[in-house]
Amino acid sequence: CNESLMLEKLPACGKYFEEMMKKVDSKKWCNLTEFIKYYDIFTQCTEHEAFYASCFWPNPLVEGFITRIHKQFFLNCTSEDVLWEDPPDEILITLILIPVMLTCAMITLVVWCSKRSDIL
């Protein structure tokens, strides 16, 4: 693996990605659909340059380069953890009681029909 050749070529990929990201409003940098095409080209470029230098992809050097690009463009794109909480008691009781009542009704119906099989 010719690491020096790869490190020499990778900045061209970053430069292209930087030029393409200038076309995207910086407020939309956290919206992947706005720049997915550019990011795909960027990753293909890094892959191509790694293979051109007879290196496997990804490797620690490429990962470090991609991490630096991420820090440059996506540092403020933190994912907000979803905070799960129980529904209000009224809704929770309703959601529990409806299936319980339906189950009881179905059992009652089956027992009643089995006892009245002579009529049916």
C-alpha cells in the first residue's frame, strides 16, 4: 500500500466535496437528502484513490480523512435522542381494557355457542 500516494490524492476528493457543499445552504447540511449525491461521489472518490494507491478501503488513513471532513461539515448535526414516555393514564387504561374486554367477549361467545350447538 502506497500510503503517501493515497494521502497525496485524498485532498482532491475533499476539495471537490467542499465545492459541492458550497452549493447547499449551510442550514441544510444536516439534511442528508440535500447532499447525498455529493457525499456518494466523495466516498467513491476516496475508494478510488485508495485502490489506485494499492490500499484497501476503508483503512485508518481514509477513515481519519473522512472524519476530518465530517467534523468540518457535520459537527453541529447532533442526533436528538428520542425520549420515550408512557401515554397519559386515561389512554393507557383504554388501550389495555379494549383488548381485555374483546377477549372476554369472544370467550363468552364461544362458550355460549358451544352450549347451544343443538340449536345451531
